[in-house]
Amino acid sequence: HMQFLNAVLFAGAGLYLLSQYEATAASAVAGFGLACLVTVAMASVWLVRLWRELPADEPNLTHGVLWSKLLPFAFWVWVTNWLVNAFELADRFLLVHWSGLSHDESLALVGQYHSARVIPILFLGLADLLATLVTPHLAHDWEAGRREQVGARLRMVLKLFGLSFTGAAIGLMIASPLFFHTALQD
């Protein structure tokens, strides 16, 4: 729910700042920062309430036990993020250094590549958001023993998302000249 709230707040704040203040990256970053600040504040209130409800008689972890559990997890999260970001850079690196084009032509190709990824990445973010909304409901039904119902719902969700995104992609392909020539200014 927090990811959904953050995405909605970012979209609202970003669009407002871009349309009313300046149409620059700084406005988008400020919108993202504002959305993150609001969701962190809301999550903090919720976490403080939950923290107060915890039983007081549980033994505390020693620092050694805590760090021995936390450090390997943090390390592998870092490695995963590094690998994902390396994939994000590898394609651009290949376009610049292995395309055989001049410096200006290869950078123009990187710009075209980046522009071509705007909407697909938006679709991936939307799919991630929808998966975040659906997963707790499916997990609840699974834990309640309604496994056949989970399978049926999961098939329906996958078909619905697949058809919706395919339809949106077809619509984008039809509207792509307007999008790339007008909105992105070639």
C-alpha cells in the first residue's frame, strides 16, 4: 500500500510541479522527494504504533547476533542492486564503444535508446505496482487454504494484465509518432 501511495503522490506532485513551476528534472526530483517524505512520515507513524504494541518481555538481540544476520543480507541486496545497475549501463556502454559510429552519432543512438525505453519502463513500474497490490490478497487466500481459488485468481490476473498491457502497447505503437515527435521532440 505504501508503494502505491508513493507512486500516486509522486505522479501528483511531479505533474503539479512540472506544470506549475518549471518543466525541468529538478521539479521531478522535488516531486519524488516530497512523495517519499510523505510516505516515510506515514509509515513512521504506523511503525511507532506497531512498536508500542510489541511485547516487552522478548530478549534483545546482542549486537554480534544482529550484525551476523544483517550484514550478509545487506551485502546480497547491495550485490543485486549493483548487478541490476550494471545491466542498465552495459547497453549504453556497448552502443557508445562497439557501435562503430562517431562520438556524436553513438550518443544520439544512446538518446534514442533511452527515449524508446521510457514507456516500457513505465509499464514495468505499473506491473510492479499492480503485483504489489495483488500479492497480499493471494497470500492471504493461500494461507487460508483456498489454494484452488488462488490459482484461478492468479490465472485471471495474469490474463487481464497481459491483455491490458498488450492493448496499451498497441495503442502506444499507434500513437508513437505523436509521442516521439511532439512530446519528446524527436
